[in-house]
Amino acid sequence: MDQNSPDYEFTNIEPTWQKYWDEHKTFKASEDTSKPKYYILDMFPYPSGAGLHVGHPLGFVATDIFARYKRMKGFNVLHTMGFDAFGLPAEQYAIEHGVHPAISTEKNIANMRRQLYQLGLAHDKERSISTTETSFYRWTQWIFTLLYDCYCDPEEQKAKPISDLLAALEAGTVQANTETKKIETSAEQNADVWNGLSDNEKTDFISSQRLAYMSELPVNWCPELGTVLANEEVTNQGRSERGNFPVYKRPLHQWMLRITTFAERLLEDLSLVDWPEPIKMMQRNWIGKSEGTEILFELDAIPGEKLRVFTTRADTLFGATYMVLAPEHPLLDTITTDDQKASVETYIASISDKSDLERTDLAKDKTGIFTGNYALNPVNGKSIPIWVADYVLMSYGSGAIMAVPAHDERDFEFATKFDIPITQVIEPFEKGDAQELPYSGEGRLINSEGYTGMSFKEAGLKITQDLEEKGCGKLSIQYKLRDWLFSRQRYWGEPFPILHGEDGEIIPVGEDQLPVELPPMEDFRPRSYSDPDTLPTPPLGRATEDWTSVERDGKTYRRELNTMPQWAGSCWYYLRYIDPTNSEAFCSPEKEKYWMGENGVDLYVGGAEHAVLHLLYARFWHKVLYDLGHVSTKEPFGKLFNQGYIQAAAFVDERGRYAPATEIEEKDGDFFYQGAKVKREFGKMGKSLKNSVSPDEVCQEYGADTLRLYLMFLGPLESMKPWSSKGIEGVHRFLRKIWREIVAIDGKLSSKITDGDETDAETTRLLQETIKKVTEDVEALRFNTAISQMMIFANHLQKVKKFSIESVQTLLQLLSPFAPHMAEELWNRLGATDSISLSQWPSFDPSKLETAEVRVVFQINGKFRGNAMVPRDASQEDVVKVAQADKRVIAHLAGKEIRKIIYIPGKIINFVVG
């Protein structure tokens, strides 16, 4: 710290104070129970090889400002940053650059840390983690073994150890329904059913209850990437989000997580969190709860076999004139008659590669094939044909529907195309209303024997009750939420802590053998395939035999060769921040209880793109840990805030390709790239639009404090904000203005600064107004308006002849969360010995807002001509006298007639002259 430097030399000031904070561990968090805690969390970033652009730190700077503010308000703050470093992006980057992902990931993390910390982020660096560290993913694997060894108790709706279920089954207090794979309560103890099952049947039933289980099901197979993708990694066009390659549906044995058993709790507990309502709605829609009726249709030619359907409109059952099965329905092969098998198989092959979106597109031409068989409508006994069609999915309900063409648009189009009968069973309450079919509105029943004339709601309940009495229907709840596909055919991910025996036995690796470390492999690349029917071979299958093969109790086991998805580590990283070096547990119970408090993380900030999946998955894991007593809160993230993003100009050539924004030339309002004209548009700053601006460039030219301020000054934190390199200069001038008001040209303190109390009443009033405004705005994350208020006060200081050292110290305290480096430097030059970051946030004194004098502006015909301080209770006559004594007013009134005087007390006096 050069006390003689007269200029704002941010290139020296910023690294100096960053070094000071590191050496003094200024922002180290500890479990100081004498203070209230505040846990601030940023959404887990992955270390991009391209580094940061100025849009990335938007949320990070915002949380840093808030953390610094809370620390000055007396809170014990936990704020750090780690890296979600496993997964497809990191592996693809390594492959593209011909290096091992361990090397490229470490390099990318180091670069990202450098970029982040040059911004002066007040993180506890000792708590920083990466998902690729064995000390971290050891506990990811441990949590997976918990999921494997747990089930969801259907009565209590909570996770419990599998050993509890086994004990209950052996005691006969619950029964295993091997047909429905459901746990049923027992009126009296009877262990005969369970004891009568074979060992294989028992194993199969227990597997059907585990929260982590293996299942063969249609998955998203991308041959070009050589891996299976989760639904969220596939675009609406049926292509991979990464690389835009074709994705196909193929059956594969995969690890799944039974998140569906927590659907109701995931819905209900949204009431416990302070989240934006649109985010809650997105979660509700993704879970997709529907209340309706489960109906069993007997099969005309197959005695004892039944089709189960779910409908929210039981009132339309008399209008069901056909049924439709999804192509993946397990009974399709049984139901299809011999003379229709070839046609059905040809049809299924023709639609096998369609995405779910393509299959359910309302605008597409409806396709399907008759199976040759019929079902019996349970309310009237009529035979109705069973078809197979791609617009029905196995992923919702039972994979079978009763089709009511008179009252459903898709069914109507299908029935019309294939000449299937259409029976209207609902008419509007007002018969004069339009009834053009399909009619999906409210109304009363017609053509429904025994129910005709009832309202649709009344009939729906009565039909359901009658079906239940007959044993072929009941009230039911369905969810759109599907179990979570948890396997990836990648190298760069957490290995599963699972061993497979030759006889199909599955056993988890013991806790004392964790972590199962990722083996070093030179050839880690996934195999890509030109034939979409070739199933994947995981890269770990090429690991050495001493890794893939394990001897235990005289038996040989093979390790699981798939790896976990990138989502795994991000499900629980916030808990590891609390206790990152603990080798005995993923987190100390005492530390977890302190930092999570009553509501979990106090403020979680990140992009809305993670509104559903990351948040849903993390909530699921947290609830399992809560049920098992490992965490103390029902929800992980008490308050959520979604920041907006930075938008910047992008340039497109005639082929639709983006040109580098840094290489664009502007001539007479047009834009050119390498001599060719390009079109300017605006979009989210990023690699794909080639319109990134590096924070390194901005920090080098203007300093980190300027970048921090500008990112916050662009507009409301939650909004989309346009980037302008020109606009940043204004913010930089604001910081220089404050510097010049405190530091004179000789490097010493400005002669305007006085000791003692503030003597200028207007400075006192405006300072209190600034304290009040900045405090309220920071609390509400309205950082742009807080900066505006500080600019107003800085402009005032520039105009007055003197101001007290206390006033300028207060301004620096308000400014310090926003521009911490400069604030520290000036605080130190004003004589302080401790860090401004550890000083107490200024308190607002409302009594000082009321001053004895106020400043009144003088106007002539609405134009500013001067101002002066007058007593607050001065009359209009007194103010007129003061104004008319001002030299500038005298000059502009000379020779003119005053026709009217307009006075706004305490603010403006305006002379209207002719």
C-alpha cells in the first residue's frame, strides 16, 4: 500500500489487498455460535476450458456483495466456491484437445480460480472443493450405497433401511405383492406369504423396492457420443444437447434412482421454501400430479388378463370406443393376434427412433396399427378394439389409454383417420352452446345409461364408486415424474461402488473400501458407432483386470463399468462446503445443524436453467439423508434467487454462421467480417454466439472493482442486461471521482476532509438517506439502485467545500461490498488499521433526515437559475426574498414582469415572467 500514490492505481491496489485477505484469512468461516449464521451459496459451476466471460460472474459478484454486507452486519457468513468437474462437458473438452481429463480439468479449475479471485471474491478458499477429488466422491459413492440399501415406506412416505423392510416381511406385519411389486399393510401378522417365496423371488421383490436399482428399459442412446443420455440431455428435436447428434431409443440395463416414490413430498414441501413462484410452478409441472381413476379393462379373448388405464375423466367412459397401447407396453406381444404380429412389428420398427416430443406432437399425422384384439368396457360390456400407436407413451400412466374421440382432440383425429366410431357422452350445460366435436368442455352426461343427466363431476365420482364396488376401478393419483436414469457410458465420472457376481448377485462395496477410485487409463474415449443398433461398451470395460475384477470370500466379482452422471456431485456439494476436510463423515452433524439452521441454505443464487432438474435431484437426495438422520432440515435451499444473464451483440453471416464479435468492423452503420457484410443480432453472451468478453480484458483496462460495479449497475439482478463496453467508462469515472475527493494530487489526504462531526446539514441529511437507501436495496438485492444512490452522494461531496472524515468513512463502508479493493485502500489511508470488511455496517439515524434547512432550487420559466439553503419552515415570502437576492436570479429577472410565482415548499420556487 503506497501511501504516497496520488492516482487510483487499481493494478497495484487490487492484488495488494487480495494478498492481504489471503494472508490474514479475512473471510475464513468458523462455527462461532455467538453470532447468527448466514449461508450463501452459488450454483455449482463446471470449469469450462474456454474460461469465464463477463456474464459468468454476474451471480458470483452479487452473492459476494451480499456476503460482505451480511458479515458487516454481524453475521457469521459461510461463502465459498467449488467445481462440478466430472461429466460430459469436461470429458468432451479433453477429447477435443487430446489430453487426459484429469489434466485438462485441473488446468481449467486453476484458470477459473484465477479469474474468479481477481474479482476480489470474499470466499473461504479453504472450503473450496472439486467433485473429482477422491475425498469428495468417496462420499458421493457412500450416499449411493445408502440409496441402494434403502426403500420408501409407503405408509410413512419416508426412506428407511432395507433391513427394516426385511424384518417386517419376515414378521408378517407387511406383505409383498409380487404381482404389483407393492408393499401392502397386513391386518394381522402372517409371514407365510413371504416365507413361501423362493430366494430369487425374494431378491426380485426387494430389488423392486430399493431407491437405487437396475432395470432394463428404453433409453436415449447416442451412438456418436457412445453413451446413454438422460431426457434432459436430449433436445426437443431428438438430438444430443452436446454435439447435436442423433439419439435413438434402445433397451439397456441401467442404474435408476426411484425418485418417483418421493413425488408427493417433493410437491408438498415446496410450501416450505422461499422460491420464485415460476420456479415452483416448473417443478410442479415436471412432477405432474394428476388425480383421477384407475380402470381395469378385461380382454375379450384372454381370460384373466386385464389392461390398466388411468384417466382424469371417468365421466367419459361410455364414450370410450377404442383403446391404445404404447409401443413399449409389456402386454403388447401377448395381446397382438398372430395375423397382426408382422404388421405391428413393422409399425414399431418404423417409429422406434422418434423422440417423445415427436410422438406427442399434436400437429403430426396420427399413425397406428390394430392389434387384432379387443377389450371390454367395464360400464357397458361392449367390445372395443385395441390399437398400438406412438402418441401414447409408457412414461406416463400405465402406457395404455381408453380413447374417447368425441372429447379429446388426438383421439378424434385418430378415430376419424381410421374410421373408428365416435360417441358423444358430454353436452354443454346450456344446450345452445356450440357442440362441434371434439368437445372437451364442462357439461352433463348423455348416452350414458344410468348416468345420463348428471353433471360431469358428479358422474365421474359415481362411476368411480361403482367401478370400485365391481372390483375394476378405484381413485388414483399419477405423476409425470419418471425414475432417474443414473448410468452413463463415460469414463470421466464417479465409479459406482457396486460389484456384480457371476450369478447376477449385486453387492455394494463396503464403506471401508471407499472410495472406488477411477482407474488411470490412456484410452478413455467412448466408442462411437455408425450403426445405431450397436449397444455401448463403457470405457471402463477397457480398464486393467486388476481394477475390473475383485475377489471376495473366494468368489470373483466384476465392478460396475458405467459411471455416475454429472448430477451426482451437485446433489450434495453444499453439505461438503460445511465440513470439507472431514475424513470420518461427509459432514459433521454439529456443523451441519449450525450452518443449515432451520431452513437450510439462507440464499441460493443461480440461473433459471437449473430450475427443475438440479433442484429436484438435490431435494430428493436431501430428503433421503433427512429421513435417515444425516441432515437436520427437510429442504436444502431455503431461499432461491435466479439472476438474469448478460446479452451482447452477435454477428451472423449469410450462411447463418456466427462470426467473432471481436473481429467485426463497422462502416456507416453496417457490419463486416473479413470484408463480407454480416447481420447484427443480440443474444446471451457465450461461446456459441462468439460474442464473449473476457473479464481479464476488463480487469486489465478498468480494474475488478469497476467490473463488479458495472455488472451490478446494468440493471435489476434478475433481468436480462445488455453489455456495453462504452457504459463501463461511466462507472469507472464514478470510482475515480471518489478517489479524487479523498486523495489529493500530491498523494496525501484531500484538504476538504475535516476532523470532528459533520457541520454541513445537507451532507448529514443526504448521508443518512444514502445509508437508508443502500441498506434497504442491498437487503432486497437491488444493487443497481444502491449504486445510483451512492453516485448521488459522491456528486454532492464534489460540490461542497468541506466534509467530515466520518462522512467519507461511512460512504466507503457502504461502497466496500461493491468495490472492496478501493474501499480497503482508502479506508487504510484514512487511518484505519483493520480491514473495512470487518467493520460494522453504518446504522441509519432517522432523526438526522429532518434538517433545520433545506435546499430550494430557483427557476425562471422552468429553467434552473440557482439554489440556496433556507429554513425548513420558511414561508413563501421569505423564500422569494432569498431567491431575488441571488445574483443569477437578479440578472434573469431584470426588465421582466413577474406574472406568477409557483412554490413547492422545501424544493422549488419558479418565477413565471413575460
